[in-house]
Amino acid sequence: MNWKFKNFLFICAFTCCLILIITSCNPNQNSSGARDIIIASKDFTEQDILGELLAQQIEAKTNLKVERKPRLGGSFVCHQALTAGKIDGYIEYTGTAFTSILKQPVINDPKEVYRRLKQGYAEKFKLEVMDSLGFENTFAMIIRGEDARKYNIKTLSEAAKYTSQWRAGFGYEFAEREDGFPGLSKTYNLEFRERPSVMSLDLIYRALTQKLVDFIAGNSTDGQINRLGLIVLQDDKKYFPPYEAVPIIRQETLKEHPELKTAISQISGKITASEMRQLNNLVEGELRDIKDVVTQFRKTKNL
């Protein structure tokens, strides 16, 4: 047996061993060899809650084990992970997916956005857009209550008269997305004292209350809004599209585990915007454990 053939056999044996090791250590497989369901969430509190709700619902209604991947990143990161098969699902917002992922112009009709989104995601990405959880979480342009009273401001059009004196703070996605600040500033002619600061979503409310900034982009279901006495400015020109919360799941995963569709459909329409604000406040304001908050919510909804 010559040395080349011996070397070939050694490489083959080593490769086989390596494959066996990788397979046995694969975190996406359980003891029976079946692939776990991997549920991710974006990088803010509401998403932590919704990701846990989806995970608990799947585990309660199926025999599948869910691997959680919280705080995976923004919409683009989660979408890429989903289409690459690295995760099986996450909760997205219709307007975000429609404008930022499908690159479609803003439409204000929620039913039409959902119809086009569902069709586009199925055809382009082989992803299933499931029914809304029951609430919309739109972008909210927020200022301090004292400033709203001082200048008698209720709408974005009224705020535009004063923004040249203010500093703004936004999360990265809102600062860059076409349905975020670039389009909003054109619609309302918003000009700030200096270039808006880009910061972590976790720091935005602190920056506003500490007067490091005067104008922020939050979310309409954020628990801090009422707790901190802040004011959401009315989108009087109806710039923002609808942002209904919807589970998005890989079609391949649903085909492999058809019981998932039934389990997930049971949480459709179960959360109102008011309830979502409450859940967010329990976690952020009262520092309650997310798993406990979700478990209690599922009990109240008889899930």
C-alpha cells in the first residue's frame, strides 16, 4: 500500500469521525435526532416577551422542544437567519416587513399590507406569515410631557416648528430605514439642532428623561410612555404604515411539524395594544421575570 493511498484512507477516516462529532454535538437536535424548533426575537423588551410567548405556546401544545434565541438583532438580522434556516421563526411587524424587507412603498390599508406581505413572503422566501396576534405596534415619536405642555404640541406637524432647537435620538434601524427617519423627515420637514444620535433602544428613554435628547422614536406599546409621563405625537399626515405583530415561520418547518400551525394559530388575536403595554411595563417597570409574566398571561387567556 503506497503512502498516497494510506494518506487518502486517513483523510477519509478523519472526515467521517469529524462529521459524527459535529452531528452528535448539534444543538439543534434532541435525543431522538429530531430538530428542535428555534424561535428568535429582536433586540427589545416587547420582542423578548413575544418570543417567549411563542416558545411557551409551542412547548405547551406540541411535543417539540424550543430553543430560544433572544435579542438576535434587528429585522434584517432575524430575516437573514430565518431564510438561511438558522432559526425557524420570530415575530415581526407587517409594516416593517413590507417596506424594509420586501422594499414596497408605504400602504396604509392593514388588510392590503397583510395580503401582499403574505403572498410576497411565500413566493420570494418560502416563509409563512401567520395571523396577527391582535395588536399593532407602530413607531411613536415621543417628547417629554413638560415640552408638550410648554409649546402646546400634540402633532408631528406642530412639533416640526420647534425641532430645529432640539436634539433627537433614534435606534439604528429607524435612523436608516426608508420608512423610518429619512422618510419621516421629508414628510414633516424635520430639522434638528444637530445630527440625530444613534443609540441602543434600551437607552433611548433614559436619554430623553435625562434631557440628553428631546425627541425620540419609540414604539406605541412601550410601557415607559405612561410611566414616565411622556407624550406620543400624533402622526397627523398618516406617514407610517400599519405594524401588526405577526409570527413568521419557515414553510419547511411547518411542513415537517404540521402541529405547529394549530398551536401558533391559538394565540392569534389574543393580545390588545393595552395588554402589550401592560406586559412591557411588568418586565421593564416592575422588573418581573419574562417567563413568569408570559406564563401568567397565558393562564389569563386560557392558553
